[in-house]
Amino acid sequence: MRVTVSRKAHFNAAHRLYRKDWNDSQNKAVFGKCSNANFHGHNYELIASVTGKINPETGYVIDIKELKDIIKLEVEDAFDHKNLNLEVPEFANLNPTAENIVVVIYNKIKSKIKPNLDLEITLFETPRNFVKYAGQ
């Protein structure tokens, strides 16, 4: 029997969508107001879902406190109240779109959980705009 355990979290961050190899008009044409040179921010919401077999000794798929601590260290401490473009090393050369952010978060969390557990990350950039990634 496989069960999914989920934990919600949030962080606030600023970013600018742009390509360094494009000029301002090309960035503006593709990314619109999200390419503002002065950046803009979001109140991101995140759901980390871990799926696996229930451990018969503990009754857990994963200890939710362990998942909470991983999210705090790998996501909240690393991204909260940061400018993703300027302060987060993973985005030094990676455009911080929601799609790229969710993959970075997935990789950071996946590396900290047991390999036999599946992970899916849902990242809300706004209440109506969200992305999911499960490592495919």
C-alpha cells in the first residue's frame, strides 16, 4: 500500500524574468511586465507531497517533522525574502520562471529524502497560477 503525505509551506521572493543574451525590447516582448528591470515579487505557496509504502514499525511514509525541516532548510531559508536572480545561486544563470523554480525545489528536496520515496512539488506563484513537477 502506497500513501501520499503532503506538507504546505510558503515563501516571499522577488525575481525578474529575462534572458541576459536578449536586449530589453526582446525581453519585454516575451516576458512583459515580469521583465521589469526593478524586479517584482510573489507570495509563493508550496505543497511537497511524498509517496511511499508505510513503514510497519513507525506507521509513517516519512516523518512529517523531517519533511518540515527539509522544506525549511532547503526552500524557506534559501528563498524567503530573497531576490532569486541576485541572491540564490541556483538562479545565477537560470531564468527564475515558476517552471524552473519548481524543478530547483524538487531537486533540493529529493536529494534529502530516501530514494525509494516519490516526490511531487506543487508551486503556486499566484492563487490561480501554479506548476507541478514530479521528476519526469
